[in-house]
Amino acid sequence: MSVLSAISRLPRPTRTAAILAASAVALAGCGGSSLDQSGGGQSSGEIKIGLLVPLSGVYAPIGQDMRNGFQLYLDQHGGKLGGRTVKVVTADEGDGPQTGVPAAQKLVTQDQVTTVVGVVNSATALGLRDFFDESKRPLLVANAGADDITGARQSDYVWRTSFTNGDVGGALGPAVADEVKGEVYLIAADYAAGREMVAGFRKTFVAAGGKIAGEDYTPFGKTQDFQPYLSAIRKSDADAVFAFYAGAEAVNFVKQYNEFGLAGKTQLYGTGFLTEGGVLAAQGQAALGVRTSLHYSTELDTPRNTEFVAAYRGKAGKPPTAYAVQAYDAAAVLDKALAASSGKGGADLVKALGGVGAVDSPRGPWSFGADHNVQQKYYLREVESSGGAVVNAVVRELEQAG
Ligand code: PHB
């Protein structure tokens, strides 16, 4: 049994202490200094940053977009953040905490990174919260929307450059209540993100007078055939559907929704991940007319976004995604925070994160709230044909509920 897997069987507080102690022993054995819990123990010229994203599983394409976004920022800034040359250490989050938590622990204890950026899956983020809190290493979540990470379980050491699940779902509720004069069926992947996006949507939709026709949650990462669920939707006589799926699951759901004959009869809505990036390219015409809420679209008509889309296309050979923007912005935030701090990481970096102010993002300017989460606009988007491709056209800005 490896040291890390033996440690993973210990109770939580003992576990964090044991991980940090084991890494100090490993470092001493290599002739390195003992572990400085406030930072990465690195030379002043170079800084190591851990990039934890899925390189395998349902969300692997999302991980690739995030790597591209982070790397684009580095390329545009001479490979430096805050004046220091960056060495990126990439690790595979896989499909959730079973793989993501040990991978993050290895980045901190063995690779000695100053901070970890990434995390796609809400369940991974929830599983990591205590480790980063207790080891006092900053974690910049660049996707996972788990509500509690910047809510009930907020930590000084956990920051987010993406969104909160409940906010993305909640942004769409009033618009759907206004557009659909009937009942809406709710369906999502059965884990924290799916449950929270549906809960956020339900709250604002019902408050705006909307009615629910039924709901279903599909086993995450295991559902390829959506026919039984699509039959239940048809039987419910719903007038519209709200869905959360992302990555490979989003491709299958939207294609099968179309093949089953629901598209064009029962309006499909969702959080924007349902039709984002490579997912949309794979869905093609099957996604036409799908309406979603998100904080980004390649079609946002601003000079900042036009410039970003061109630069990203030049690097990746395809259009960017919200995932790429979130990771690009994480690099931008670290650039500012590292420039304003000692570079040691830990509490010093956290203090600097609190002072980064407005971020000039391709999604539009945003800043951190007191909860360490992004304060930003959401847009209503609709899938349309444009120049031989399908895109998420921006219909309008959504009003923020509450
Ligand atoms: C999440 O698990 O929080 C999550 C995953 C993929 C997405 C959005 C949210 O596209």
C-alpha cells in the first residue's frame, strides 16, 4: 500500500496532518528543506502551480479547454505570473474525488506547488475543501460550482473564478416562467452539480409562478441511453424541459432528445454547459433552438472577447469555451495576486487574492465577492446556425434574482 493510500484511510484531521508530515520526511530525505506550510518552498525566480483537471473520463474535453485557457494566458505573458517564471504541474482529476483528491494531495505534498488551479467536478471540490483549508494552500477553483464551497463551507483558502451552480440555474428561472405558459420537467446528472443547478432553477422559476411537471436524476458517468427518461418526459406532457448535463453526457442527451422527436415540440432549456464548446460541435444541428443560461458565449460582441476568441483560435484551432475563460481568468488573478505578494503563497497569497479588484475578462469585467466567488452577469443564449457552424447566440442579459 502506498503512503498516500494508507493515509487516505485515516480520519480527516489526522489525515491532513499525516500527509503534511509524510511530505516533510520525503523532502528531508531528498536533502530539501522541511515543509513550509505557508508556501511552496520555492526559489524566488520560479513558481510551481498545480493544474488539476480531468485528463480522463466524462469531463476530459473540459480539462483540455482549461489547460488551453491557462496556457494561453501564460503564452501572452512570457510564461510568467507576478514576475515569476511558472512551471505548471498537471494532474488528472478523473471523474471525481476518488481520483481527484489523491491527485491534489500529491501536487501539494510531493510536487510542492504554491497553489492549485482547476477542478471541474463539484464532488471533487467538496472533497478537497478541508485539505486546502487545513494545509493552508490556496485553491483556485476554475470550474466546479458546488454551492457550499463559497457558501456554508467557505474557507480563507478556497477561491473561485467560475460560477456557483445555484446561480447558473437560478438565472434562467424567471425567463422560462415568462416564456413557457405551462409545466416544465427537470432532469440532471445525479450528483452535487446536477442537484444544485436544478434547485437554483426551481427556486426562481417557482417564485416567478412556474409549475413543475416532474423530475428525474440520471446516474452520473453511467448513463448513455436516455430513452427511458425521454419516455417519462413525453408521458408527463411537459411543455418544456430544464436540464443539466456537460461533456459526453450533454452530447448524448441533446442528440437523443432530438432523435426521440421531442425537439421542436417540447422546448429544451438548460444551464449553458449543455451546449458548450466541443459538446455543441458534436451535437450539431440537433442542438438548434436549445436555450441556456451562462456567463459567457463566444458570440459576446465586445473588443475584449473578439481579441480573446482570435487568440484562442490561433492557439487551439477551435473556438474557446466558458471553461477556457475561467482558467484564463484564474491565471490573470494569480498574475495580479502574485505581483502584490511575497510569492511564498499561503496566507500572504490569500490576502493578495482579496485585493485583485476588477478582472478584465473576455466574459466582461468581474470581481470577487466577500464569499470568494465571482460576481458577474448571466446571459440567455440560443443555439443558432452561423457561417456553417452552430453557435450560442446571445439573446439578452438575464436579470439577477435576489
Ligand atoms: C460541476 O461538477 O460543478 C460541473 C461540471 C461540469 C460543468 C459544470 C459544473 O460543465
